[in-house]
Amino acid sequence: MKYHAEIENINCRLDTFITEMSENISRSKIQTLIKNGNVLVNGKLQKSSYKINEGDIIDVLSDDLSSISIEPQKIDLNIVYEDDNMLVVNKPSGMLTHPTMNERDNTLVNALLYKYGNNLSDINGEFRRGILHRLDRNTSGLLMIAKNNKSHEFLANQIKTKTALRSYLAITRGVIKSDDGIIDLPIARNTKNPEKMSVVENGKPSITEYHVIERFQNYTYVELTLKTGRTHQIRVHLSYTGTPVFNDTLYGMKKLEKIKTQEQVLQAYKLRFTKPFTNEIIQLEIEPDEKISRVLKYLRGVK
């Protein structure tokens, strides 16, 4: 498997970087692979403690990782925008963005491979063909997909330089008091639970802007815009500030609400970016998904 390090990966340890990118492979397993010479950074062996630089190419050579093929699957795609170089899909809640070592079927990448074959970027390796950024399994919404490596780099640069706008809708438990604000709290992987991220003093800079749309007795309907793109950023920030995302059991919702949903009520609903190799601005916005609509209907009825 091949991974391409971006600016947000700078100074991350090699073993931590591969663990985060590959998912569902333990850090100790990754460290063993590195120790046994099965990982190359820019064609050279490095230690687990090697600090990642922007642009590093990391190759995982172990047979049990690199020889796995991802099968195309005929799965309907909700395509919101498409041109010769890219597309934007509306990923449903419940679907993984890309395969992992434990789950290699019914992901967005499986569906993309069926429709587009090799006409997808491969900068981030076979498991992430076409994928520029991802959404958690139970977060629905808009995702940019690159059809070739040049458009991948063009779009990835917009994410890196924060010229691409990504906005979300969420319902939180608890009332957010300020109408508008910024959550600026560093995030790193939780040392006790590798599935989670946490606010950590020496974590990576992480910034989320928010705008309250509607308040209820103990809930808030809010728009959130990413200024950085850390794993689980919105979920971590809202949980830390005392208003976790509705039904997010990983980050604060130990008991599900009266309205049961497929985990967190969170949707990537708006994208703004520059069309590859032009100056044309593309802005896309979709309607609130089924989870948000159902919870809002309930809350508005019990105000």
C-alpha cells in the first residue's frame, strides 16, 4: 500500500501516520512491519519514530497488506456534480468512505471502482482510489472525488490552503449559547482508546467555526465550517465544549435519545471549491438528510 503525506501530517511519527491512514491495524503491528523492513519512506528504511514531512511517499510492502485487491461493486451513487476531472457524491450514512483491513466491501470506493474503473486518482493508494477527504461511516454528505492524479493534487491543494469550503449541519445535545463562534482546540489520538481522538495540549491545531441556526430546550441545530480537517474534528470539538452531537455514542452520548438514529446526526451539506484547471467557483448545497429532518420534526413538535 502507498500513502502520500500532506501538510497536516508534518511531524507525525511514522508508525502513528500509518496507523491512522490504514485504520483497524494496531500500532504494534505497524511497528513490527517497520522493524522488519516492510515500510519504506521515499524508498528508504526509517524507524518508527521518523517524523513525517510533507510530500513523503510511504510504501507498506508487507504481503498481507499490499497484495489485497479491492473489488468493484455495483452500488448506486448519488452524484451531485461531475466533470471530466472530478465528481462530488452524496455519501449515505452507514457507508464507509473506503475499505479497511477488516471491511473491504460495500464502501464508496467499491462503488467508484465499478463505475469508473482505473479512471480514479491513485495518489493515496488502492484502498483510497479517488478519495481526497473522507467522512465517518455514519456521517452523510458531500465528498469530492478525483478522476486523475493531476486533479487530485489541484483539489488537495485547495483543502490544504483552506480555499475549499466544507460546511456541516449537526444537532447537538445541549444549548450552544453564542450565535456564532470559533472552537480552536488542538486534537490528537486518544492514548487510552485508539478509536477516538481527543483535545490534547500538544495536538494538531484544529479550528471549527459555528453558526447557530435554531435552539430548543436542550438541543441546538447548528452549521459548522471546517478550517482544518482533523479526524472526528467536529465531533471532538462539540463533545469537549459540552454539546455532543445527537446520538454520537463515541463522543458523549452514553444513552441514545428518544429519537433513535444511526449514530451521530451530522451531515456534510455544503461544498465550495474551484473547478480543476479553471477559475470557476463551484458551490454545492444539499437538503438536510433523513436523520436531521426526523430529529428536527420531533424537536419542533416538543418545543
